[in-house]
Amino acid sequence: MKIQFLSVLLIATVFSLGCKTETKPNSFSIIQYEQSPYARGKIIGRKLQTDIQKQIANWRALIENELNLSQEELFENIEKNTGFIEAIKKYTPEFLEEIEGMAIGAQVPTKDLLCFNMAEEIILYFSEGYQSCTNVSLMTEKANYIGYNLDLPDFLRINKPFILKNKQLVVYGFPGILGTGGMNQKFLVTTNSLPELQLNTNGLPLPFMIRKLLTFQTLEEVTSYIQKIPLGAPQNLMFINANKTLDLECSKNNIVEYKTGKPYLFHTNFAISNAYIQKVYQEKCSRFRYLDSLFTIDHMVINSTVEKSSSQILANRYSEIRSKETYISFIAQYPKDKNQVQIKFLTRNDTIKIKLNE
């Protein structure tokens, strides 16, 4: 029990304390989740209109400066040379409706907003991609926990994040995106990029996949869907519920489950189980080595006081886990009592706790 208690403390400390970066937003935009996709999108667009317009302007400037393409040329290129848009129309037409409503509400071109929701795939299509995000899960006798940092490049960190919610669902992200992750009453999903794995140019773009997965009620349904419907961007998807942690490394050629056989699991931006780069992940990622040094039974037993564990984590973690690129952090828990599912979001000056069913 002492080891479990200190492990939970470790997750809370790594992901919630010492938030001093000056680039993080100060608060959240909270929007009620409506059932009709188009109406929901229109409401989101209206409420986040200024922020979405700024995001799209930044996105246009990035494309023009980095790729020497106009937004119109980019859309034509993606429509002609990839299957991303066809995958959206085929597998998630309801979320395409939400994009259309959001574009109307925000008064931005639908094609711009659609490309913005394919940003990770587009960046990987034209370049080497971006390494982002860290997640840690822990299973205990009373509850399962996950701690997560959402890291973003500069052009995406200009506005405060949003939370889209109702009693059964929470979706989070930055203005203009369908969502970067979320939770329902049965499970939570987080993502972190694996840019060294292969992009599937006929796959479903990540925000659409995330929102689709959150419509399911079991991890068995989730696994079946991911096996059948290809994901565009190579990605690590970590799921937790009250019973287990499921971690899937997804790329064009395969989907590999990462298991540790331990009550904790953590992931950064290098595939561990996927054979493509299996032997080099630890050498390349300092965040992984740092977490590996923390989440060991020996470390927990030796540092058997709250004060000593906390001080060591704070002394070592600041440059390893969080940085100026960290946009959102959260800690979530799925107790064995499923009625107490909750998530606590954190930015520099704001903390919001949400309990489902309330």
C-alpha cells in the first residue's frame, strides 16, 4: 500500500506541480456538448470565433512560410494525393458535419478548418513531424490513474484550451480542433506522436479517430475499430478504465500493444514494442529515461517518505517532463466505483475538476 500511495503521489507531482511556464494559457473555455453534430459545431464556432480565427490565420501563415503553398493549394494537394478526406467522409461523416458547423459559427472557410484538423497528418506528409506529449498510467487496488501532458508547437499555443462536456463525456483540445483526447464513463484516451513510424496517407486523421473512439462503450469495441479502420498519423494511444490500461502503438503497417507486466506504464514519443525502431527508444528520449528512473519499486521503497519523494521529483522533473511547449496537463482516475470517474485539468493559473454524471 505504501508503494501504491507514493506512486499516486508521484503522478500527481510530475503532472501538477511547478507550473511556471509563461507560455501556457490562464484558463479554459468550457462548452456544453450538444447532440446534433452541425448545431454543436456551430455553437463551438460562435463561442470560440476569435480564437479559431487566430488559429486559422496562424495555420495559413505556417503553410505559406514553410511549404510555400496557399491554403487552397494545400487542400487541392491533400485531396488529390491522399485519402484523408475520403476516410473522413466514409468513416466519420457526423464529425465532418461538426467541422462544417464550426466553420459557419467561426466565420472561417470550411476547407481551412478541415485542413487544420488534419494538421498532424499534413505536417508528417511534408516533413519529419513533431514530438509531443507524455503519459503515465498507474493501476492500484482502489482506482486506476493517468497523468498526461499535451505538448504543442508555438503556433498552436496562442489561445486558451477548450473543454467540451456533458454528463457522459469530456473532450479537450485547442480552438478549431475536434479534440485531442477525452473520456467517457467507460474509458479515457490520450495520444502521443510517434513520428518515426509510418504515416498512412489513406488513414483517418487523428482528431476524427479520437472523437469516434469516444462513442464506444468498451475497450474491446475500441480495439476492434482500430484494427479495422486505419489511423492516419502514427500514434501511441493509451486507454485506461477501472480495470486496465491498454497501450497501442499504431502505424501504417501494424498496431502493437505495449505491455509492461507492472502496475504502471508510461510512454513518450518513441515506439517501444513496434519492431520498426524497437531498440533505440530509450537512447533517444530523455523523458522516458527520467520516468523509468522514477517508476521503479526500488526507488519507491528507498524514498519511503512523502517529503523525500516529492523533493526529489521536483528537483529532477522540471526540464524533463514539462516545458514551455506544455499546453495542458491533467490527472484522471477511474475508481472501482465507476460513479466517481473524474479528471482534473491544469494550466499555469487554473485548475478545473470535472466529475462525470454531475
